[in-house]
Amino acid sequence: MAIIQVSAPGGDYPIHIEAGLLQRVNEHIPAGRCVVVTNTTLAPLYGKALTEQLPDASLLIIPDGEQFKTLETVANLYVEFVRAGLDRSGTVIALGGGVVGDTVGFAAATYMRGVRFVQIPTTLLAMVDSSVGGKVGVDLPEGKNLVGAFKQPDKVLIDPDVLATLPARERRCGLAETLKHGLIADPGLLELAEQPDAAPGELVQRAVQVKVNIVQQDPYEKDIRAHLNLGHTFAHAIEQVSGYTWPHGEAVAVGLVAATRLSARLSLCDEELAKSVEQLLARVGLPTRIGALDPDALYAAMSTDKKWQSGQSRFILLHSIGQPVIVTGVEKSVVIDVMRGLQ
Ligand SMILES: NC(=O)c1ccc[n+]([C@@H]2O[C@H](COP(=O)([O-])OP(=O)(O)OC[C@H]3O[C@@H](n4cnc5c(N)ncnc54)[C@H](O)[C@@H]3O)[C@@H](O)[C@H]2O)c1
Ligand SMILES: [Zn+2]
């Protein structure tokens, strides 16, 4: 059992990481009215049993999928919250992956100007990434995560046992973000990630710790929180150009290869680092190539990035494992060349 205490602008909150925690959630939820929100996949697996533990809770179920991370889902939740008798003293519990956490967190941030919010992440990605740091929000038809807020949770409850039912492909996507955290700040994570039989608790705990250390220093993403975007400039372009047929974690995996290759190309790190990252990703079953995606189209997608001020490119790159750096003004031809090498 581990408790990581996070200091955040709205107050401190704990992250509990403990196998079997889901069966003892009642010990962690404040008395009073609460609603558990989950999706159609997770309701029968965990949602019903969880809600039954809580003396004054209702279960609300939203459809499963990124396409439901919308204002419409949020609007439906507001109505359900009123019907469930949730007032400002109530608690909203999000049980699910990043989609549930982001959507329900945004509803909790805005319903009655904000109610207590507990995150129970059930994917590896949500455990190590989206449930920590306070970013919540929804997509618009015009783009992902275009509407949102900072809403710090009151608590994050992580039960690594639930990963047993997570589909292997989703697990690998979470592993890509976990490896990203390893590259940013904890080389030991890279070794742990390769031990498929090891209990996931330690992996989760160390990956969470990396994110916590960063968001505590920079809660509103003014500077070093950007390091968490290692590989993501490439990843977002891959997702966009592929029409979102690539899962985010798989795009991140290729993005990590591209970012380390670009780092080596600019002599920030040596070639060996780029090679070892690529081999590691391949060994855990993640993609390392862009395949049929066109490097020019990918570059065009990248250049719409809000952070590329006046067309100047901006990447998070690596000097070495644990030493990320923000680099601006990389030449287009160099970036395209790196992507051609990944075809
Ligand atoms: N807020 C942030 O800081 C932040 C950071 C990273 C990503 N995100 C967001 O997270 C979302 C992606 O989250 P995700 O990767 O968790 O995907 P997801 O929430 O769509 O979950 C993936 C799939 O796994 C299923 N699932 C979840 N837990 C399960 C379990 N224990 N057993 C069986 N099935 C399970 C879900 O029902 C879903 O079908 C994106 O919308 C992304 O924008 C947010
Ligand atoms: Zn990501």
C-alpha cells in the first residue's frame, strides 16, 4: 500500500495505490450523497459492486468511447446529478479510463461551480497519466480537449488489480506513457516495464510519482510540465493524419522513437539512446514506424500546434534519460528526414 501526497493549488490530495482497494472504497469516501459515474463496459465489471458499498450512492452509466467525451454527455450528467439529489456537499466519483475521468471531472468542476471529485482510474494510462494533475475536459467536433478546466481531485484511488481485465492493447498504450515517464525522469521504470509477470503496483507507483513531481512544480503548465509532452508533437500529428484510427498510446510510442532520433540527429544525445528506446518499445509490442503516413502531411499537422509560435517548431527532446529539454526552431527538412526514416 502506498500513499502519494500531492500538493496542488486548491489544496493537497492523496493518491492511494493498493491492490484490492476497490473492495474497500467505502473507507475512503466521505459520508453524504454521492454519484458514481462509469461507462457501459465497466458498470458490470466494477461499477455495481462499488456503488453497493456506499450507503448513499447512485450509479450513472455513460456510453463507452472517446466519441462520447462531449458537452452533450456532460449536459446529460448535470441533469442526472440533479435527479440524484446531488448538492454542493456531494461527491462525484469517476470510475474508468481517461475518457470517463476527463468527462466526469469536467462535469464535477462545473456542476454548482464545483463539487467534490474522486478519481478511480481503471486503465494503466488513466492511473499513471490522466487521473493525476487536474486537467479535465471534453472534445469538440473541431478538435480534441478543446474545452476544459483545472479540477484537482479530492482523492485518487488506484487498484492495480483492475488491470487484469484491461485488454492487452489498452495496456500497451498505457505502457507507452509509462515508458515516457521513465525516459523523462526514472530509468528504472524502463526495466520494470519489461517484466510482464511483475505485479503492476510498483510500475504504477513509480510512473505516478514522475507525473506528481512534475505537476507539483508546474500545476498550470507554464514551463516544465511541457516535458510530459515528450513524443507528443509527433503523436498528435499521427493521430490527426490517420483520422484518429491510431490509438493515442501507439502514436506516443512512435513519437518517442521520433523524438529520440531527432535528439540524436541534433547531437543532443547519442544514437545508442534512440536505438535502445526503439528496441524496448518493439519488445513490449508497441509500434515504432509511421507506416503509410506521409511525412509532409504529418509536418503540416504539427505546425498547427498552438505552441509553435509564429511557425517556429517546438519539440521536447532528450539529452539523456532523465534529462528532457525544450528545443525550438528545428528545421523542417530535419524533422521530415527523421520521419522518412520511420516509414
Ligand atoms: N487529463 C489528462 O491529463 C489526460 C492525459 C492523458 C490522456 N487523457 C485523455 O484520456 C483519454 C484516453 O484514456 P484511456 O486510454 O484510459 O482510454 P479509455 O478511457 O477510452 O479506456 C479504454 C477502453 O478500456 C476500457 N476499460 C477501462 N478500464 C478497463 C478495465 N479495467 N477492464 C476492462 N476494460 C477497461 C474502457 O471502457 C475503454 O473501452 C483520452 O480522451 C485522452 O485525451 C487525459
Ligand atoms: Zn499522452
